Amino acid sequence: MKSSLLPWVALAVSLEFVLVAGTLLDYDGEERVLVNNKCKCTTVTSRLVPSKENPDEEILERNIRITVPLRSRQNISDPTSPLRTTFVYRMAELCKKCDPVEVELGGEIYEAQQSTSCNEPETCYTYNRDKCYTTTFPFIYHGETKHIQAALTPASCYAD
């Protein structure tokens, strides 16, 4: 019974997301941030603007801002890896919400999440400043080589 309700829970969560996204828009023409993905350097905003065909109607305008990090490495934790030349942006991945949401169906409360791919690792094009990135490098001292670990984002690796 519960497994047959799973598609309905997913639909309810999706509809809730659409309804929430709709309520985020005011009629004051103010731009609202829908997605701010620091890992992929993207921001998605939306606002209501007057229609060009019918000035009495307002249409939803969506702006997607992508900052391409030109000196990004294929492996951001390895400063010796080659420069990244391919950047892939999928709206479904940018907008996924992995935090569980409680949904009531048929008098029962279920926990659901909007995306089904939350366990997959995300490819980042730049450092997430809240995450500690480290790498090891060879350090030669008096002819002896030692491998030392160094922080690539020291502010997030060491407590104040």
C-alpha cells in the first residue's frame, strides 16, 4: 500500500514546490532568487513582467546567470589536474531539493524529497567555501621528500 502511494507523494511534493514557487512571486516586479548554486556558479531568478503582446497580463520571466570559472580544474582538489574544458548545466540538477518534506496523504504523514538523485555526488566547478578541500604534495627538505597535506580552502578547514 505504501509503495503504491510513493508516486502520489512525489507528485504532491512537486505540486507543493510549484505552489511555493508561485507564492514567492509578488506583483511588485521584484526579482526573486530561486536557485543559488555556489558549487556550479549559477543563479536562477524570476520576476513578473508586463506581457509585450497584452500589457494587461503579466508573464513570468526567468533569468539564468552562469559564471564560468575559467581556471577551474577537472578535479578541484588536485591543483595539478588539467583545466576543465567542459561545463554541463542541467536545470533539474540545479533546482533539485534534497531536504525531506513532510506530506500528509490519506490522513498519514510521509517524508518525501523532491529529487531522486540526492545520493549521487555533485560535480563542482569551484570550491564550496563551507567545505574543506585538501591535497597532498611532495615537499623536499634537505634532500628528503615528504608528502604533506595542505588545505586548499584554509578558512573552512581550520576553526578560528
